[in-house]
Amino acid sequence: MNIPADLKYTRNHEWVRAEADGTITVGITDHAQELLGDLVFVELPDVDVEFAAEQEVAVVESVKAASDVYAPLTGTIVEVNQTAVDTPEVVNQDAYAAWLFKMKPADSGDLGALLDATAYRQVIDAA
């Protein structure tokens, strides 16, 4: 299972990368895409909409199930990945390259509360 050490994670299986411009990039983890199977639909939020941490932001659907994607932090959507909407299978091909959305966090200090790779692996192993 691929869990890059340079990313942060949530218990809901989102990965988070802090960017140099103060935004965060968010996607679903490799573990999540494996559980879902072949993705057939991705619905992303509108740009400039604010979400609270752990609020439903997006939906990913596979032939087996639909799953909500949650905001890892409180913040405003600044960009969405249209490629993931147009060709959802890119998430299955490389979950860490096929990001879903970017946010400007209300408080970048909240990033420290997210899981590191070791803690995320423990969440998966406990399930």
C-alpha cells in the first residue's frame, strides 16, 4: 500500500499536501481508491465556496459504491481538478497525482492536527 511520508492524512482517507503558496491540495488515498474499485464518476465543489473541516465537499463513485470526500480543514475552494471529473479513472491510476481540489485554509496551523503517514497506516490496520 502506497502511503507517501511527505503528505498528511485524515481518518476519512483524504490526503493533503501543503503548497508553497499557502494552499492545500486534497485527494483520496491509494487505500480509498482500492476499496472503491474502478471510479466512474467524480463530483467536485464549486470554486470560492467555503467549507468547514469534515464537511462533505465532493463525491466519488465506483461501480461498487459512492463515497463522500470531506474537507480536511476549514477553508475556501480555490481550484478543482477538471481532469478527475472528465476521466475519473485517473484517480485509480495514481491517487496521489490525481488530486481533487485545492483549498485556502482559514488557519494553516490546523494542518498540524492531521495524521502523518505512520498514524494513517495505524488507522488502516485497525479497520
